[in-house]
Amino acid sequence: MSEALHVPVNRLLAALPDSEYQYLVPHLELVSLFLGQVLYEPGEPIREVYFPDRAMISLVSALADNSTTEIGLVGNEGIVGLPAFLGGDFTINRAIVQIAGNAMKLDASVLKREFDRGGELQRRLLLYTQALLTQISQISACKSRHRLEQQLARWLLLVRDCVGQDEFRLTQQFIAEMLGVRRASVTQLAGTFQRAGLIRYSRGQIAILNQSELEATACECYRLVRSESIRLLGTRQSS
């Protein structure tokens, strides 16, 4: 058994009592998720769920004109594949890996069986579901009401929380697609943030240099999502 299975990085798994976690261990598989990997397509049955370690997965709504927009982010605080235990069996959204890293993979039928047994796993999954719904609803409001610089600051902070570190690899084209805006707008704002000392951006590598000032630039949506996540799931990991 690998050390990664002994000491889970994923916060949802790490919060389980040892007896419940050890019951899952024989069914968990440590996998590497690569950039751009699609975990689910709309309408596909969910056969496996993923507990990210340092990876980040975007939940994306794909429209008829082939445009996409991000509706949620999943990192080491949660799980990808909620319908597996909620009973819906599939999702209408795409789940795509946007920051590569490891994850624990679990057969969806095993998760559903353990969820139905009750206990701390069930409680943690329901709390995470509430936290993710808060994030999704707040992102929707943010995109319709707040300035782009506020949205970009909010998004970078959420990414940081997902992966638990200040530096990550993301292209401006991807950021533009997730925010549903033109790449030129992201390029201009990234330059503004860099000149202000908030971030460093070079060749697709982003580093957050001044988190407090970035939080001041962000709208209230980041603070609402973060505070609700802490209330429901506990203190976030730091890098």
C-alpha cells in the first residue's frame, strides 16, 4: 500500500474517521490526471469518482455554439462526480482537468454503497455538496454583476485554494474560456495585475505574489465562497 493511501492529501478523505477511510482503501486507486483530460462528458454515465490531491478540475457548461463557460472548480477539498451518490447517475456538464496532478479514483458503485450506509462519509459528502452549490451559484451571480478585474481576482484566488499553492500553470486562453471573455481582455488585466505586484505571469506560469491585495481587488463573491467553505468543510490548507 502506498504512503499516499496511508495519508490522503484530499481533505474530504483526510477528514474521515480512520475506520471509515480504511474501509475505502482497498477500493481506492492513485491515478495521475493530465492537463486537458476529460473525466466526464455531458450525458455519460458516471462510473468512477475522483478525489483530487493537487489537481484542479473545472466543471464546464458546453453550449450549442461550442462555446464553454466554467460553472465550478474542484480541488483537494472535494470530489468530482456528485451524481454518483446523489442518484442522478450522470451530469449535463463536462469535467475537465485544468491543473494536472494526482487523484484517488473510486468506483462509483462503491461510493454509493458506502454513502447509503450513513456515517461520517455521508455527512462530509453532503456538506461538500452544499459548499459546491454555494460556489456555483455565486460564480453565476459574479459573472453577471461584477467587473472583469474582480472576476479574475476571485477566480485566481479560488484556483489557489483548490490546489493549495501560490504557483500554478494556466494559459490566458484557458482563463478567458473559463470566464467567458476575450483573451485580449485577460491579457490586458494580467499585465495590470503584474505591474501592480499582485501576480507574476510568464509563459503560462502564474504566481500569486500578494494574496491580501488580490483579495482586496476581488469582489465579495470570493469571501462568501471561502467563508462558507470554511464553515462547512473546515480550515483550508495553506501552501
